[in-house]
Amino acid sequence: MTGNLLSLAIWLPIVAGLVVLATGGDKNATAARWLALVGALLSFLVTIPLFTQFESLHGGMQFEEMKPWIASFNINYHLGVDGISMLFVILNSFITLMVILAGWQVIEKRTAQYMAAFLIMSGLINGAFAAMDAILFYVFFEAMLIPMYLIIGIWGGPRRVYASIKFFLYTLLGSLLTLVGFIYLYQKTGGSFEIADFQRLPLDMSVQTYLLIAFFFAFAVKVPMWPVHTWLPDAHVEAPTGGSMVLAAITLKLGAYGFLRFALPIAPDASREYAWVFVALSLVAVIYIGLVALVQTDMKKLVAYSSISHMGFVTLGFFMFAGGTQMNQYAVEGALLQMISHGFVSAAMFFCIGVMYDRVHSRKIADYGGVANKMPIFASFMMLFAMANSGLPGTSGFAGEFMVILGAVQVNFWYAFAGATTLIFGAAYTLWMYKRVLFGEVANDHVEHLKDVNSREFLILAVLAVAVLGMGLYPKPFVDVMHVSVNDLIWHVSQSKLH
């Protein structure tokens, strides 16, 4: 069983999605919902042994699977996870389960297709996190764009077609440069697409620089880093609630993961040389985008900009090179914790906005006021998530940000000082939005007739609240699992590849 856990994590949701599709039209919507729920639950359960059976003291890849795929080009179906990627496979499967529940009653048209798109996308994302062959990674990385494109384009808001095409073109164009980089590396290795072989390859500085540029365009768009971030607010605003949850919680993480798996280990000398560029772009994202979030009038847009700001914190952590050579362990582990925490918190924030939108059909802050008077249980949950988004100690949002700041202080005090402003801006835009929407007098008839969360919404909010508090109060299991893998990465990136 353990030999095929990763294949199960990839193909079980994809097969479940195809089965849900086979239920056909809206006449069988109830069957489609239950099949999707069972498929998502099983897909999540098969990922749990990845954590429980993971040997955290052992570096390198675990749960490996290897089968020839396209033998003439030496392309293999090669899977494996380390302490970094394994956490994201589990996070992805968990969020997919939440999304299926979130869309339970809300999606009334083409229900089967909606549920199937998320299940298939979940499998493809797991494939991207687990792939150890560059072409296999590329196929999964690109294929997951298709279900997301359909989710935004079919179930999205009034400008959904514009948003979905912008999302697709941005992410596709960046990835094509990566493919060119992979083909170059394939020829340099003498015919191997193994990511581990790419990472061992000695390369001169100019080649590393070109490869770093190629990887930057693919992964910076995905994160998204400033200034290639403009597709994200449009995509979020138009996407249905479930689409926004997956987009923020999972797909952005693939970009940051790409830096760790490709850019830093394959081009370590260029990464060290140009780390200042990444630090500068990350700090612009943290500070400037934080200020942009402050002036938003649409709740979804505000949380979308907050995602860009938080992901800027992640890339800041990755490119903290102490003494110009060594990645900082605190900063890298903090950035990874921040990625997982952001998965929980952003999914929760978008779900909270979705709960209000389902009742009032508006995302404008001005259309609300006094919601807490009518929805006290909902208001309590949203307060927790707003605090986590602000980085309150005791919530998952604090642990990662604290470690990144701690690591940054060891490298450069001013980097840490500038990065720490995210906590101030985060509190400013999140709590100001919360105050205007939930506190005060009941603003209008729409708010007057609001009903508090039902049992399904309560379940989703409670599970996400447990995740946010559990990780905030006890982040040790997450750090323990990634520790050896992060050490291996830091050692690898500190070695020069110049020959």
C-alpha cells in the first residue's frame, strides 16, 4: 500500500472526478454532490499516511515510485516527496474536501462538472508536488490550469471570461520559458529529465543566470510576485468561492515551491548573486501591496491583495542569504510555515466572504454593517480568521511570520524591519474591513434579514478554526517534518556549481 500512496493521492481524485462527471446533468445533482464528497474524503484519507509514516530524521525523497513513461526520451513516471512537498500534498487534499462542502448548496447549475473540476485539479496539483521528473512536473503544472480556467470561466462573476483568459495567458506564457530551460538541462545531463540530475549539474554563471530568469517568469507569476501579480485580483473577484479558496490556498504555493525545487538548487550561484532582486521585489509586495489592500472597497479584492502581500513574505524568507552564501534556516522554515498557514487562513477568509455573498449577493464593504448583530456565531469565527490574517500570536499566521523576521534579523536588520511592516498593514486592512462589515448598527434591510451559519457552514468554519489554532499553538510537528529536508536544501544551495 505504501508503495503506491502518491499514485493514489494523484489518481484517486482524478478518477473520482471522472465518475462524478459521468452522473451527467443537473437531474442527478444530489448524487454528484455525494460522490464528490466521498471522493474528496477518500483522497484526503490516503494522504494522511504520508505524514504518519514519514521518517522525519531521514533526508531525501520517500514513498518513491518509478516507472518508465516515454522511454525514447528517458521520461519517467517518477514520484516522491520530502518533508517540504509532503505537507503541500496533504494541504491540497484537505482544502479540496473543504471546497466540495463549501459548494454543496451554492452551486445549482452544472453541479457535477463543478465538483469534478475541483477533484481533477486536486489530483493534478498533487502530481506537481510529487513529480521528480521535470517533464512529469511540467505536464501536471500546466494541466491544472485547465480546470481552474473552467471554474473561473463558467461559474465566475460578470467579468469571468476576461479574468479566466488573463489568468490562463499569464501563467502559460511564464511556464513556456521553463520548458526551454528543462530541454537545455536535458541535453546538458546527457539525456535525463530527473530533477535530482538537474540539481547536481555543474553550470557556469551565465547559464545559471538565464535559467534563473526562465524559472523566475514561471514561478513569480504563479506566486504571484510584484509586478506580475495583476492577474490575481481579477481572478479572485470573478472566481466562485471554491475557486478563490483553492487559488489562494494551493495554486499560489506551487510558484513558491518551484523556487525551492528548481530555481535555488539548479542555479545556486545565480540565486545568491541576484538574491537582492528577489528581496527587493518581495519587500515591494509586502509594503506596496499592503497599502493597495487598504484602499479596496471589495472584500474579495482586499483579501486577494493580502494574499500577494503574504506570499511576498514567503519569497523574502527563501532569499535570505546570510553572509551572501548560506540560506537562513529560520527564514526558510518560517516561509514554509507561512505557506501552510496562508493555505488555512486565506481559504477561511474567502469562505467567510462567500457565506455573506450567498446571502446578500454583494462583496462591497459599503453594502454591509452590523452583521455581527444578526450572525454572532459567524462573526466570532471571522474574527479569529481576521486575527490570523493579521499575524496574531497563538494563530497559525504568527508562527511563520515570526520565524521569517527572526531569520531576516540575522541577515539584515532593515530587511526584517521592512518585512515586519506586513504585520502592521495586515492588521490595518483586515481589522478595518472587519469593523466596517460586522460592527456598528444594522446598516440596511439586507443585513436585517441575515440568518446565522447553518450546520454545513459551521462545520467548515470549525474545521478551519481548529487548523488555524492548532498550527498556531503547536507548530512543532510541521517544523520537525520539514527540518531535515530544509537542511539538505540549504546545504545544496550553499555549494558552488561553477566549474
